[in-house]
Amino acid sequence: MNTPMAISATHFTLFHKTSLLFHKRCFRSFTFSTPFSSSSSSSLSVQKLGRQKWRQPVVSVLEIGGVKIGKDDVVRDDPTNNVPDTIFSKLGMQLHRRDQHPIGILKNAIYDYFDSNYLNKFEKFDHLCPIVSVKENFDDVLVPADHVSRSYNDTYYIDAQTVLRCHTSAHQAELLRRGHTHFLVTGDVYRRDSIDSTHYPVFHQMEGVRVFSPDDWEASGMDATSYAAGDLKKCLEGLACQLFGSVEMRWVDTYFPFTNPSFELEIYFQEKWLEVLGCGVTEQEILKRSGKNDNVAWAFGLGLERLAMVLFEIPDIRLFWSTDERFTSQFSKGQLGVKFKPFSKFPPCYKDMSFWVNDSFTENNLCEVVRGVAGDLVEEVQLIDNFTNEKGMTSHCYRIAYRSMERSLTDEEINQLQWNVREQAQSKLNVVLR
Ligand code: FA5
Ligand code: MG
């Protein structure tokens, strides 16, 4: 539990970045009737799926939190829409609501931590609709109008006013306005992003928010912000201790538009520091707008895949979507200590691709093309060379690693994938192959 003994068993290194970064990854709603529906109308079908293990839906209409969503509502051939079919197929999968899936097992363990340490005070929301308005995703959490996360390069837009949420913070302001003061929001979030073992365009976050009243901090003799920051770190360190026991971790100062001060927690995993969560003391403006002028609050956003990778020793984020029995059968409800046993390791196959870029080229757009062609057969896309010639033309060379986690790929298959990637890079991104 959250005892000083348990905390000292964990090695925390305080680490401060010299400059505060303008955080790239931040934060987007839908008048799709009831995005805040917390009815359990979809829970039956999810429970049924849970028993049968999970399958990719082949449906063109989904139901999330009681809201019916057709494919045509999400994927459209229209310049204000950048959602590909592959992303639609992930909507409604609800890995976080499956008790036998590592993401669901982890969510339940975090719920247990909060229930036992805060006497069931935290309310839980885990089926809020992932289709939200630009206002909810960005404006309500003070993301500046020119912030990079708002771009079509970073976020999946359904139309100019509607996005697939890129963080669970999209629900913070609304829940505060409705009067909730202690809550956890878990859900699938969507981002156009790079491709490697710890990044995936769909992943799961858990948001936590706690609001304090003057009575809480006044007795401590501390100012409200320091009190909330201290309480936040204590809460998350306690959670980390409960989940991991002894693991190397450190706090990093950072920037989020919606918190100040802001921090990230990193855990040492696979010989690198892995960022697992962002958090901080809520900007007063957010509280003010929800009618809470005299209060202070903290908030956090946990990356559930990242935490589950460390916890279950899952080496590649794509595995969370695997329907292979050799993966799914290794996890059961309530079992947190299980370490994943890799069932096969096939060699990766690398293909390099060089091209002249234009001003509109972005790596995220290339990654979308590669994912569109190769799906989960792509393991990593890495820039390995970059130069500008005397005429001012810029060339990039990307190395694409193909590897299936379930079977060997044939040369023929990989060559075909690479050929299609080259074709589509030319036709969709207007790059000139070298
Ligand atoms: C956010 O999304 C903030 N909304 C978190 C927050 C909430 C801060 C409340 C303050 C207050 P960030 O973009 O850093 O922050 O993402 C949070 C976590 O999501 C990361 O620490 C990481 O664990 C996970 N994450 C981010 N991108 C990906 C990705 N592409 N694949 C898997 N996990 C990811
Ligand atoms: Mg981050």
C-alpha cells in the first residue's frame, strides 16, 4: 500500500530539464448526441466479447456508450476528414473494458488502488464516447489556437469541429462543470504519430482529477499549489509502488497548457527511459470556468499501454491488438504479476527508401501511408539520413522494419508491401523517389 516503506523501496531520481518544453503532444468532441452518457447500455455486448476473448469487428456500425456510430460518420472522402479505415476498425474495441486483457487488468488494478486509498471516493467513467468536439479536446483545456497538437498532422479530424479525442483530458472540463470533484476517466485515444515499439495510433489513457477545498490545504501551512503538487506526486508514487514494487523511475519537469507546474514520470524499461504519464496542478482558469474559484486541483493522464508493457513485460505495443491465442491466453482477470512469454521471434526485414521531400512532407503522413499498406506488419519507421543539396533540395532516407509477431513473412510479401509504400508515398505525399 501507500506506506513510506514502500516508497523508499523505489528509486526516485529528481531530474529537471533546463528549459521547459512546449509540449508537443497535448490535446480534441462531437455533438453525437450523448458523449457523456454513462449508461451501461453497451456493457452486455462487451461482457459477452470478454468471455469469447476478443475479435476484430467486421461491422460497419458500432455502439459506444449507447451511441450508434456508422463508418460513414467517421471515415469520409472529404478534405476536412483524415480518418483512415484502419482507425475506424479500432473504434469500439474497448480493450480497457475487457477484464482478461492486459489493459483491462491494469485498469482494474488502478481502480483498486484508488478505492482502497481514497475510500471509493473516485468516480469512474470508462465508456465516454471517443468522438468529441474541438472545443472539448482543445479549447476547454486551454490549448492555444496555434498549438501543434491541433494540426491535421497530429490529430484525426472527422470534420473541422469534430475529432477522435487525442487525450482523456478532453472530458476534464465537462465533468468538473457537472460538479464531479474526484474522478477517473479511462478510454481509447487517437493520434497520428511515429511508428515504433512504444507508439501506436490508438492507445489508452486514464485521466485522474482531484479537487481540493481551502480546508484541505490551509491546515498544512502550505500554499495551495505546493500542497496539490505534493499530494499528486505522493498519489502517483504510491500507485507506482503498488503496481511495480521496485523499479527505477524519475520525475521530469514539463509543460502542458492545462497544468502548472507540470511533470512527467519516466520508468527505466528495455534500457531506455520510457515516459508513462503526464500530470500537474490544474490551471486556475479551468477551475474558474467550472465555477470553482476557491479550489485547487491536480490532474494526471496515464499511458496504459506503456504501464502495461513494463508490468507484463510486453515488448511491442502492437501485441495489445493481437487476437492470437498464444497472446490472449496468457492473461486472466485480476492477475497482475504474470510476465508475458514471447511465443515467437521472427527476424525483422529492413527496407530503405530515399526521396526528395516537399514543404508539406511530414513524418506522420509517411507513417499513415506505411500503416495503411502494412498494418501491424510494420514495426518501426526511422529516419536514417537527411541532407539538403546545393540547390536547396532536401532528401530523406527512411528505414522501414517489417516483422510479424505471429509468423514469418515471405520475401515476396515484403517486396510487395514495400512496392505499395513507394507507390503511395509518390501518389499521396508527392515525394520524388531517388
Ligand atoms: C497528455 O496526453 C496529457 N493529456 C496528460 C495530462 C493529463 C497531463 C492531465 C496533465 C494533466 P501526453 O501527450 O504526454 O500527455 O500523453 C500521456 C501519456 O500517454 C504519455 O506519457 C504516454 O505514456 C502515453 N502516450 C503518448 N503517446 C502515445 C502513443 N502514440 N502510443 C502509446 N502511448 C502514448
Ligand atoms: Mg508526454
